[in-house]
Amino acid sequence: MTTEPGAVSETFAFACGNCGHTWEATFQVMFFTDPLDPTGQTSQEYVDEDGTAVRSPLTDAVCVRCGSRRVRVSAG
């Protein structure tokens, strides 16, 4: 038996420290609880606008224009 994940929509604003490009992206944050875990801990997964599971945009942001990892991220 699996528990259906909860989801929250979250928009992030990005600013590249290399080329100055700015952009926004919206992700679905999916929350999962393992029904067999006695502590009831939840885990989360980010899903992009195309429906693809991705790493956290807070830790793995890359500039879409120049490819730099010098990206500042803020939650909207």
C-alpha cells in the first residue's frame, strides 16, 4: 500500500551572477510518506513544468543562458 503524495506549487526567481540573466520557474513539490516508516518522515521531490523530476532548484541551479552555476535563487 502506498500513500498518495501531496503537492505544492512553488515559484522560484533566479539571477545569474555571471551574465546577469534573470528568470522564474514553477515547480511542483511532491511530498511522500513511507507507510512502513514508523517515524512517519516525509521526503520531497521537485517536478519541473515539463513533468520531469529534478534536483532541488535551491542547490542545483544552472543559468539557462550561459550555463554558469553562480546563480542566486529566491522563493517567490
